[in-house]
Amino acid sequence: MLLRWTGWFLFGNVWLIVAVLLRNLSVVGPANGMLAQLFRWLMFAGHSAFLAFLPALLLLPLALIWPRRRLQTGLAMGLSSILLFAALVDTVIFQQYRFHLNAEIFNLVFGGAASEILVFGWTMYLQSSLLVLAIVAIQYFWARWIWRRLESGGGLRRGRSLAAALVMIFIAQGLLHAWANASATTVITRQARTLPGYLQITADKQFKRLGVESRASDLRVGDIQRGSALNYPRAELNCHTSEPPLNLVIIVIDGWRADALTPRATPNLMRLAEQSQRYDDHVAGGSATRTGLFSLFYSLPGTYGHAMLAEGRGPVLIDELLRQQYQIEIFASAKLVSPEFHRTIFARVPELRVKSKGDSASERDIDAQQDFLEFLDRRDSGRPFFSMLFYDAPHALDLPSGAPRPFQPSWDSVNYLALDNDSDPLPFRNLYLNSVHFNDALIGEALEAMKLRGLDENTVVLVTGDHGQEFNDNGLNYWGHNSNFSPPQVNVPLLLHWPGQGAASFDHRTSHFDVAPTLLNDLLGCTTEPENYGIGFPLTHSGGREWLLLANYSEYALVSRERIIAFLPYGVEVLDPTYEAVDEAPDLAAMLAAMELRGRFFR
């Protein structure tokens, strides 16, 4: 009987959670079409069932191991009350900031900034207290009613059928989301962010085998914005085409850390640096490829990445290049489908080249380079062009046989499982520098090819990395990237060669967020204020970057020159640049400003 009571009690909480989470519908776009509406209701029911039955992870084993009615009833009421109240608070946070309850919010509340987050007044305290009492009362009377029904032997049958129905609903909405994700059906995928902790199930490869593929480039901006939860851009861009227009080439080296721009490692890029604007304190948008490239093109934190992906929304920089009739060809070594850049940054680029040929990163780098050189000869010379070259060898730590290896001693490959705090980083780092040297040679060939065609006189060239690479620099056993937000993993070089402009070196802090505003203003003639489409500034602007909001695949952080405020799954940590914990409270003003940035481009 205890198990039956637990199941029916949690079943009732499913609909209480549904009723609470429906509040979020007031701030999200409509579900256009019958399929989108079906998914919305399946999603609310299925995910609410998932949340409501979370206490079962404790309650069901307890009922079997130590069956005590009062203990089971009290725990079920307490856990479900906390869960329901948390869902209610989450709707308040979501409606105000467009993201869900997390460690950042808890830290701000207990750090003394609660009144600034939720604007508490005495009436809200009273309402909150009454709500807590109401939730507890509902749980109490629901619990008693179920016990009475079970003890009387009347009603409460068909429990297994109802449980099976909830399971089928959960599976159905998961499959529908997986199909929508594979086919870029944004009217479905963009709804996922409505609910806290929603499990976004994907199965792109499986659906591709069934003939379901994305056609994101066929979407028009107007179609994407209809019913959108995003308010991006916040104002229409006002741009005028320059005459004659300049070409644009962006070169990205995967994992190119700031101190790997040297005469020995990158002789060709050092020669370019002597003729370019060089930014010596430049920070990527995160410590991972997904967020590094995202910030470069969108001028937005990686925290917006899932929303842009769910809606198939490309950056205004690419939209404006297309509007001004630029030919766009992207030459990436790694596949553009993982991360899903074919559905975010380059979603509207026609006939997008999504992969290179080759069995290794170095072979694919060479293939991408060769295709770029061929493009220079077959392009329409009557139109400007934009190309991105994205090299992968330093990320894969791969070189072709016979390639120069000036840095010794060097490993031939890396076994990450064998690395520990006592490992000698030198041969690992030398292998990395040798792969950077290999990419530098390719870039030198590309620059020379452009020069031979006279393109150096009318082409803006920007060279940077998507993120850095760490070799246990701080003695904390961090290797590679995507594991923290320390300078080795987020600081990268940035060179900007602009025809007609002299060489210069800048030591003020800049970031990837500043690239799109610079190109939109100076290359594409846009006069719209950058705050309407991003969070960056023109690169030469020397202020406004005391804190940068960076992200990787699962975490984000506020980063300054002296401190890092890391928002981790288990809480908030304050660290110094060497990633050692600092015993001080986080900067609440910076955290509140970050919350505003994270919600600025949502409706």
C-alpha cells in the first residue's frame, strides 16, 4: 500500500507542477501550427512528470527497505513542497531574466542581492509566505485524501495505466524533439528553453539514416522571427555599402593560445603582425570551440547558443554580408555540423561546405586550404567575398609525416588518460607548437596566394584562435581546454590587417565580442549602436571590459584581469587567474550586470 500511495501522491504533483510552469507561457512566443502545439502540451506534461517523480528516487527504495507510513508521508510532502515552490520561483526568474533557477541565483540571494533580483517588498514577503502555507496545505490534504481512498478500498484504480500513459507522453515528446532537432523545425525546438532542466533529446544521425535532414539555409529571417523568444537584434541595422567594398578573410586556428604567436612557432604570422593591428590582451568568448566561434560572430555570450540553435538564427554579421551581396565560402577542417555551426553561425549561407576530405586533421587542413585557393580563382571578381579558414591541427595535435618539428623533445601523440600532475608538459607542449608551426606554413601559403592575386590591397584579414590550450600551467592538473576559464584556456592572439591602415599594438583588454561590432561598423558601414546586437565594443575602444561573460559547453564565468567568478553546477567560486580559490565574496554588481546581459536579447 505504501508504494501505491507514493505513486498516486506524486501523480497528483505532476498536475500541480504543470499548473505552475504554465505561467512561463506568458513570456514565450506562440506555438505556430498543430504539430508545435501538440509538442508544447506533450512537453509540459512529460517534463512535469519527470520533475514530479524525482522524489521517487528516494521514496521508492525507502518504502521497500524501511516501510514507515509517517516517515514516507512526511518526506513525500516535504520534498514535493520544496520542488513545487522551486518551480514557482523559477517561473519568476524566467519571466524576469529568461533563464532558469541556478547556482548564480542562489549565490546572489544568499549574498545579499535578493532585493535587486526579485525586487522584494513587504507584500511579496507576505505573498511568498502565504504561497508556502498554501503549498504545504495542498500537499497535506492531498496526502490524507489518498490514504483515506486506499484504506476504504474505493477508487484509485488504473494506476498502472496512468503511469504507462505518462511514460508514453514523455517518450513521445522526446522523440518529437529529436526529430525536430534533426530537421531544424524551430517552431518545436525553440520551446525547449521554456521549462527548467528540460532534457533535450537528440538523434541526428539516426534520423539522417531515415532521410531526415536539416534545411536551415532555406529559412528566411522573417520566418525565423515569427513567434521567436529572442529579441535579436533589438533594433534593425542601419548600414550602407562602402565603395569599393573590401573583402574579408577570417583565419581561425583551433586552440591557438596567446603565447603561441612567436617568431619560431609562427614566422609567417609574425610577419603579418608587423603590418597589422595587434591586440596583446585578447580573450576568446570561452574555453571551447562552440562558444569561442559563437562569440566571435554574434558578439554574444555562449549562454545564448542553445536559443540560437533552437531557432536556427544566424548572426547579424552574416545577414549583413549576405544583404550586401558578399560571396560567402567557408573552409573548415573539422565538420561544421558538430558543433552545429551549419544551424547557427552559417545557417543562412547557401551551399555551405560542411566538411573536408582526409583521414586526419592535417589532411583536412590541407584540403580546406586547397579548396580556398581554388575559390580565389573561380570567385566572381565583380563581387566582394567573405571566407573563413578554420584549421584544426593544434586541437588534434596532428602533423603530416615529414612536416618540420622545430620544437624538441616532442611526443608523436598524447594519451590524456596517462596525464597527471607529475607529467612533464614539455614534450606535450612541443607537439602542440609543432602543429601550430604546421598551420602557420599553410597560412603563409594562403596569404601569399592572396598577395599574388592583388587581394592584399582590398582584403581585411583577421587571424585569431577559438580558445586557448593548457598544459598544466598552474599545477592543478588541467590539460587541454574546456575545463576552466584561466588565461591559458581563454586568452588568444588577435591580428587585424586592414588595407591602408598602419601597424599598431594595443595592450588594453579586448575580446571576441568586439570583432562583430568592429566589422559591422568599419567594414559594412553600420551606424547601429553595438548594444542592439551584442555586448562588445569596437576593438580600438579601450574601456568597458572590466568583466567578460565567458562560457564553455556546460559552465560560464565572469572574468576580469584579477578575478574569475565561476558559475559551476554545485555553486559559485571566486578564483584568481591561476585558478586558486580566493576567500572573498563575489562581486554582486558584476553578477547582476551579467544577469542583465544573459537576458538582454530575449523578449
